[in-house]
Amino acid sequence: MLPEDYVFINPLIYQRYLFMADKIERQPELLAIPLENIERWVAMDRLGDVRPLIQWREMIERAQASGEGFAELLAFLRDDGEEARYMKSCSPFPGVLSEEELDQFACAWTH
């Protein structure tokens, strides 16, 4: 039985992150995209709390610097825990998946 405060998360969002992790695992050069997004968004100075973006930047830079960091980032992208969900709510990954790839995860009622 689920706790009363359990929040149901759209399973397509989770599946999208699994797909994106697989794509990044095959093409690690794609990590340049979220780093560029982070820099642009922080420079625009229109965001309130940028701490999640800074955490993403640190995690991505560790992933670029070492195999261990890369494995940690992939594991985090594939995680569906509370912290991962919170961080994913401030995702710097737009542009990593193509429109065609994103369409695979669109709910029928969004079209």
C-alpha cells in the first residue's frame, strides 16, 4: 500500500530520462548542451534559486572529468528517487533529445 502523501509521477518523464541517459552514454559530447544552457540561464539572471543549476553543472563537469563521475551522472539520470526528481524539475537538458525523440514521450492528450 502506498503512503497517503505518495506523489504519482508521470512514468513517461522517467522513461524520457532513461532514454536520455542511454543517449548520453553513447554520445558523451552531448554534455556540452546542458552546460551551455546552464551558463546562459544563469547569465540571464531571471531565475530565482540557481543552486540546482550549479549542482547540475558540478555533476556534469565531474562526468566530463572522470569515468567515475560519468557513471555517477548516468546513475543519477536513471534514478527515480526524491532528490533526483527534485533536481530534474530544474533540468538543464533541453536540446539533448531531438523533437522526434521527445515525441516518443508525449502523452496523447498533449497533442
